[in-house]
Amino acid sequence: MSYSNSPRFPMGRPVITPAAQAALDAAGIEGVLLLARHIHGDWGNLSIEDLAANALALLTGKRLLSSYNLPDGRSKVWIITEADRSVTTILLPEEY
């Protein structure tokens, strides 16, 4: 999979839940780095079905999902850009 050198879609307003911020802080990861991966089409660790859904969403204006594993090997964060591209949220999967 090749990733775009420029953003693939507008991300709108970036927001992060307190729990996701705490998880990233504990992992020593800057949320902005994951946002950059997300908007450039590096969706992280997704199933074939979710990858296909993102490919279609880029064409049809649907919701976009990325999933990034954290270094502890157990935790992950999701990034979701809403269909209307008004907001992109970093959250924990259990918060969805």
C-alpha cells in the first residue's frame, strides 16, 4: 500500500477524548503524528473489510477509520473522521 504525500481528505476539527490522550501520553506518542498518518491514508491495523470501506469512503464521502496499536501490545487508539469531514476524533475503541 502506498500512502499519499498530501492529505487525502479534509479532517475538519481534530478532537481527542481524555482517555485517548492519557493512553497516548503513557505511550509517549503525539496524537498529531497519528492524525498525519490518518489523513495521508495510512490506516494502521485494519481488516481487509475496513480497508475496503475506507477506500470506498474516500470516493463516496463516508466515515473513515484508522486503528493504531500502542507499544504495550494490548492497547490501541482509533481515529474516526465523520462522513461530513467536520471533525476527526482520536478515541479508544471502547469509547465508540
